[in-house]
Amino acid sequence: MSKNEHMNNKIDDSNLDENLIADEQLASTVAHLLNDNAQHLNAVTLKRLNAGRDLAVSQLAVRQTQVTQGVNRSGNVLHWLGHGFEQHRMMSITVIAVAMLLGFFAIQQFSLYNNLKHSDAFLLASELPPEAFADKGFNTWLVSKQD
Amino acid sequence: MATTKELSDFLEAVERRAFKQTAYAVRDDHAALDIVQDAMMKLAEKYGDKPAAEFPMLFQRILQNTMRDFWRRQKVRNLWTTLLSSFGSSEDGEDRDPLETIDVQDDSGEPATQLERSQTIKLIERALEKLPTRQREAFVLRYWEEMDVAETAAIMGCSDGSVKTHCSRAVHALALELKKQGLEKLGLSNLMLTKP
């Protein structure tokens, strides 16, 4: 590249920078003017804008109140349960213990009934002699009869 | 979570600019007011739990989307209007001249400097209205709302490069239009920016 071409390129770059700066300045000036003009609105427009703003703010206030009340409501239920437990601690423990025992006995009874058919008491109480139950062929016949 | 005072302060600071920006875009002051009010309500309803620092970007995004909804409804409405009008004729049989709907403001009572200023503002406003939508959006967000390229790109839903392109084209288009109107050099001192 010759010296003249190099100089021309430098001048072109400089012009480009100047144009960019000029564009930026123009944009900034236009924006400033527009912003300044936006401050001078008529009374009717200002009134509507104020009304819109008030409505939005009240909407947010209502929403935040609802959120707070919702938290309190759910918190109160848990608090009531906890408070009740604290107040009647012994009774609560007794109720839970009794429920567990009843459950335990219910399970035991259920399994007892299932085991009854094959227990010694069953053998002694049945009409057949005990030797009959030792006979595997008879036992198979007995099961098939039950089915 | 923002407080009601933070929301109120933010909206008070931004509402006038938002109205003017919307008015330039939709060219209808009543519609612009409706759009701005809708945008305020949406911000409070859907993003009231966000911190106040996020409000500028959120509000601009909501405003742009609400304007797009308005244009879509207008398109559908115009389609029906066109279809129905093709079946009927106007009362006097003549087409309405759209120029008749343009308000002509009487400036004769204003002092000279204020008149010059208001006329210059009008020229700028008209130049801005003539810009393509995306260029106007980019210009408003970058230079009027003073958002950076990344924020502008997030609001417009495009890349940083697209934002720079739109901004560059917008500024060139404005410069050409203003030059055509005889406003080659806009100087702050020439336009008396003090309040009337």
C-alpha cells in the first residue's frame, strides 16, 4: 500500500468516526428533546395516567395482602395443631399409644384367624382323628374338597 | 419483592415517556393511554413480586407486547371493516379524505421561540413516526430509555447485532428526514429547552 493510500484510509477512518460521533450526538439530542416534550402533557392525559398508576398500585397492594393472609391461614392450622398438642401432651401421647396397640391387636387377630386352621387346637377340635392329618394323600384330598 | 411505594415511584417516573413512545407507535392518543394503563396493570399483577430494579426492563417488555396485541386486534378489526364496507357504500357516496382527520393546531398565540421549539418537536415526532417499527423500538430503548445493547436486545427479542443495526439505520433515517426539513444541526442552545 502506498503512502497516499495509507493516508486516504486514515482520513476515511477518521471521517467514519466523526460520522459515528455525529450520529450519536444527534440521537442523544433528539432523545433529550423528546423527553423534555414528554413532560408537558395536557391535564386530561395526566389525569388518566395518574388513575392508571393508582389502579396498578392498589392492585399490587391487594395482591400482597392476599399473599400475606394465605400464609397466615395455612400457618394458623399448623400452629393450632401444635398448640393443641402442647396443651394436652399426655392425652395426645395416650391416644397415639392406644391407637398403636389397637392396630397391633387387629393385625394379630387377623393373622391368628389365618393360622387357626393349622393349629393344634384345630386338630384337637376337629372330628377327624389326628392320624388322618398326617396322611399326605388325605391332606391333598381335603384341600381339593375345600376348593 | 417491591413495595407499593417503589411501584408508584417507578410508574410516576416512566408514565409520561411511556405514553409518548406508545403514541408515536400507534398514532392514537386514546389507544396509547389504554395500552399504557394495561401495561401498568400487567406489571403489578404478574411481576409485583419482583424487585424494583427489574421494573424498567419488565415494563418496557410488557409495553412492547401490549402494543403488538393492539396492532393484531387492529389488523383483525380492519379486515372485518374492509369486508363489511365492500358490501355497503358510504352515505354521501364519496371517499373520506384522510387528511381531513389531521388536527391542525393553531400556533398563532405562541411566542416566536416557543413556536419554533414546538414546530421542531413536531418535525422530530413525525420523523420518529415514519421510522419502521423495529428501528423506532431500538432507537427509543437505546437512546430515550438509555438501556444498553444487551437489555435492548432482551426486550426486543433479537440479537445484539440486530439492535446495533436497527439503531444505526434509525439514526441515519432520522438525520436524513430532519435534514430534509431543514434541521441539519440540532443544537440545544438554539431550541430553548426551558419550560414554556
